[in-house]
Amino acid sequence: MTTRIDRRFAELSSEGRAALVTFVTAGDPDPDTSLAILSALPAAGADVVELGMPFTDPMADGPAIQMSSQRALKAGQTLEKTLAMVRAFRKGDDRTPIVLMGYYNPIYVYGVDRFLADAKSAGVDGLIIVDLPPEEDEELCLPALKAGLNFIRLATPTTDGKRLPAVLANTSGFVYYVSITGITGAATPDPAAVMAAVSRIKRHTNLPVAVGFGVRTAEQAAVIAAGADGVVVGSALVSALKASLGPGDKATAKTVTSVVNLVAELARGVRNARAGKSTQPAQA
């Protein structure tokens, strides 16, 4: 089985550059604006899109993404609507990989078999479910793989040599390396430590390794992209969206462009990283 994720990373590897992986929350700040942002991401430079499934208790996320979930839920976003958003996106884009990211509870409530069938038919390529450890692979991971979806696992600075094989055992698509300890958007990653961790993970797997948590600027993205297979940016995009909103957290004429323009900046940083043009990371 070869997925859109596999094909995209293979293409980028042949081009000699890393992927820009962008995260946005489905339905934030409202369904129509969210779909407009999602549809604009690939042309702006996103190579892979992570679409957050809003949840009432996103424990691994920092304030920016927690607030984005709250805005989406308040605007009526549901898991059904998130799948419909992917289906609508696929009418205009059959190549860009879409990864749904979130927590197990909404999927459990929806029904695992029904969710996997609907996600696959909608055009979803992979899942990142942050609260399901390898010990619970039979819950969702193994059924997802059987359904033809990649199951992407998180590795962290605290994932030691004993734990890493379990984390990698049923992972597919790519490995998501969380570059800092803590919640999303909380700190700036240390490039030297990140590169050492990426090298360590690569000794155990042939999968691409994408690095996320704490990357906010094109300069930071360029530094990470010089040594990783992908750079994941989420909180910075969600914060840019929030800053564009009007009273009552309503979308404005600037909302889509604020996200798209930042993605374009980040994409330039990623694309320049291995051309000898990367710069030192900005201080947060």
C-alpha cells in the first residue's frame, strides 16, 4: 500500500528538500472560512496538511490550539463536518496528503469502523491520535492500517532507546518528533538537540521524520528543515488566524490571507534550507 503521504515524501526526497507540514483546526473560526484556508494551503506551500479534529479537552495542546478548538466547536464543528470538509477539499485537490490529528474520544463515540470507512472515502490519508499509546494499537492503529490509512506516531525527547521500538512498531507515513517537552507552542526547539534526536530515530526506521512543536518563523523552519524530512507548524498558524479575527471571534477579510501569507513565508524558509541559504533561528 502506497499512500499520498508516502508519495509526497518520496517526491520531496528526490527534490532534496524537507516537507512543510501545516496544522489548522477544522471549523476554526467557522466552517466556510476554515474550508477556504484548507483549500488555499497547498498553493501557499504546504506539502502535507494536518487537520485538527476539535475536542473539548485537548490536553496535549497549548492555549492557542485549545482556543481554536473552542472556536470551532462554538461554530458548530463536528467530526461529521470535518470529514465533509476533507471531501470538499478533495474535489479540487487529489494530491495533497491530509492527516487528521486529535484525540480518541470523538472517534470512539463516532464508532471506529464507521469512522475509518468514512475517513478513507472522504480522502483522509493518515491519523495522529495523541492519546493512544502503542499498548492500545488494537483500538485504532491496527484497524486504521488495515483500512489503508497511515498511523503516525509521536516520538518525544523522553522517548528512550527502550521505548522507541514500541513507538515505531506500527507507525507508517512518517514519524512526528515532538521537539520539546510539554504542550504545543510552549517553547522554541534547540536545533542541535533536535538534529541529534532525528539521527537517533533514523537509526531505527526508514520512515521520514518530521519535527514539530515550537516552530514559529521561516528562520526556525529553515534550520529544522536542513536536517529533518519535514517541519510541522501549527500554533503559529492558529495564532495568526486568531489575530485576524474581529469582534466575537468572527472572520474578517484578513483571516484567510493572514494564514496563507505565513505559510508562504514558512515554505520559503523550508525550500531554502538545503540550498545553503538557511539562517540562524530567531530568538523567541
